[in-house]
Amino acid sequence: MRGRAASASVPSGPFYGWVVLGAAFVIISMSIGMLFTLAVFLKPIEEAMGWSRSSIGSVGFLNWVVMGLGGVVAGFVSDRVGTRAVVLVGSALLGLGLVLSSQVTALWQFYLTFGVLVAGGVSAFYVPLTVLAIKWFGDRRGMAAAVVSAGNGAGILLLSPLTRWLVSTLDWRGALLILGDLAWLLVIPCALLLRDAPVGGEAARSVRDGGRAGAISRPPLLVVKTWPFWAVALTHFGCCAAHAGPIFHLVTHAIDQGVPRMAAAGILGLSGFSSIFGRVGTGIVADRLGAKPTLIAALILQAATILAFLVVGDLAGLSALGFVFGIAYGGSMPLYALVVREYFGEQVLGTAYGAVFFISCIGMGLGSYAGGVIHDALGSYAWLFIASGMVGSLAVVLAATLRPPAPRPSSALALGAAGEIR
């Protein structure tokens, strides 16, 4: 507890939450951007190593499974020992995984280095940093969560074309080596800037009320047994399963349609750029209109744009659609943490949101893996977009059913607390 108390002390003067938010943005930008570079490496590795597209896609599936499991652990541990230590461990793993990936000679080695180590490192970031931002910014938690989430889009925007250029200049091995070095040089210093939210002042308003009015604070094990938890988790699962395949295979789909390789990577970067506006915009709107209606609107737009990929094939059309697609999928992502906080309170936010994030990661992994399997079997991504559009439509239906858990009798609260103590 001494280490946690020390990390909670912050410098006097200007509001330190902005430093924390800026550091979190950079960390997410670098880590998620590096994770999504697998979409850029897919074609070069397939050609250089002779591995099938579905085999490389299964590395993406493993990424998300590991990220999900790691997110649960990271959320739980950061609730107890603080965020900075968790993020520092993740930073070391991220750089190590990328550097070792540049040296692989067999597919199983790539599974271990990029599939496990890189994803294990990234898993230490998103859940703890989102929760930390929410705790620092109180009434502006939607904005804070959106800025952290916007790092996803910024990372894709910056690192997709950079990686494509590095691959063209140095080959895929050299590109991975440089990305690993960048992870250590940029992420670790940012992690050292992180501090836990203080007990007093602006950041504490959300701690005192435990969330929005009506939020129910309860032990973590009881949270995951409620239908509201599973409704949120399954909505997040469907949302991620729907957009994962189109994101992961967007570059290769564009190349298959005759788009030049650098321009194809640019389409992915463009979707990442527009997702920044989607994430920040929905976070601000959710602070005013509520997370649930904002989420439903974003999910409707996402399902519609995924289906539109069936009828667009030229560079201009794919670029325009990629821009709208980025707004759609990006806009939904920061809202799940807000819904979890509204429904279950802040005391168990790291653990509860970590569990929701784990389930969503399974959806991300299945979506990206299914794209490779469908392409290898049918020689086209058409059925991927059809299936993804249907799953995205189901996520809209699930989002419409979201309801906060009913208040428990005081006797049940006492029994739950006693069980947690035992």
C-alpha cells in the first residue's frame, strides 16, 4: 500500500490530470498502432515465408485472446497496486515481443513473439489507462475516456503508413525491429509520468458518488453474475466481431481490388484518423445525452458501412468508406467503459471493465481470424462483409436491451460484503 500511496501524490500547481491523459494517449497510440501493423505485415510475411493468410490471421486471433485475458488481470491488479507499475511491465513486454518477432524463422515462433508477448504487453494498457482517465476527470469522464480511446485511431493513422514505408525500405524484419525500439523509447518514459488520481479535488467527485446516480456498487464476482453485465459484454463482443475482420483485412482487400499497396495502407490509416473524431465526438456527446443512445447510433452506422464495402471497390470509394467506417467503429469504443461505470459504480470499474474487455477481445480475434479463413476458402472477402454486417446488426439489437442492474436489498449487500471479506 505504501507504493500506491506514493503514486497517488501529485505535484502542486496545474491540474496533473492533463499530463496523465496526454501520457495515456501516447501509450495507447503506440501500442495499439503497433498491434494493428499486423494488417500491414500480412502480405509481406505471406510472400516471404510462404505461410497462408489464415495462418497469419490466427496470430491476430491469438493477439486478442491474450489481450483479453491480460486485460482482466491488468484491470484487477491496477485496482490494487496502481496503474504505473502495470503499464511499465507491459511496455517492456511490447518492445521485447516486436524485437523478437523480427528474428523468427517458424510460424510457431511468430505465434509466441507477436501473438503472446506483443499482445501481453498491450493488454496492460487499455483497461487500466481508461479507468485511470475516468477517475482523474470526474464529470468530464466521457471526454477523458474518448481521448484515451482516440489513441487507437492515432496509432493506426501514424503507424500503418510508417510501417508500410519501413517494409518497403528495410523489409518486414527490419520494420519490426525498429518498431520494437520505438516501443521502448516512447512508451516507457510516458509510463513514468502516470499517477493515480488524488482523493480530493475535481477527480474525486466521481469517487464519492460511486458513479452516476443509481449506480450499484457490488463485489466483482456478483457483477459478472448479472444479466446487465452480460448484455454489455455481448454487445461489445458483437461490435468488435463485426468490425475486426474489415479492419484487419482492409489493406489486403484493397490490394485485391487493384489499389496500390502504399495507397491501401493509407486507407487503413485514414480510417484510424477518422476514428479519432468518432471517439472524441461520441465521448463528448455521451456526457450530455448518455452513453446508451450514443452507443446505439454508433452501432447502426457501423453495421451500415460494413455492408457498403460489398458495393465499393475503387480507391476513391474505399477511401471515403474507410473514413466513415473509422468514425463508426471508433465512436462506439469509448462508450462501453462509461456504461460499465454507470451501471456498476467506480469501485469495481477496473475489474468489471476488464472482464467486459476480455469478452470483446474474443470477438476481435474471431473477426480477424474469420476473414482469413473466408478468403482462403472462397478467394474473396464478400462473405466476410456480409457476416460482419449481420453481427453488427445484432449488436444494435443487444444495445437496445441494455438496462442497469436493479438495486439489491440491504441484507443482500451485507451478505455480499461479508462473502468478499471471507
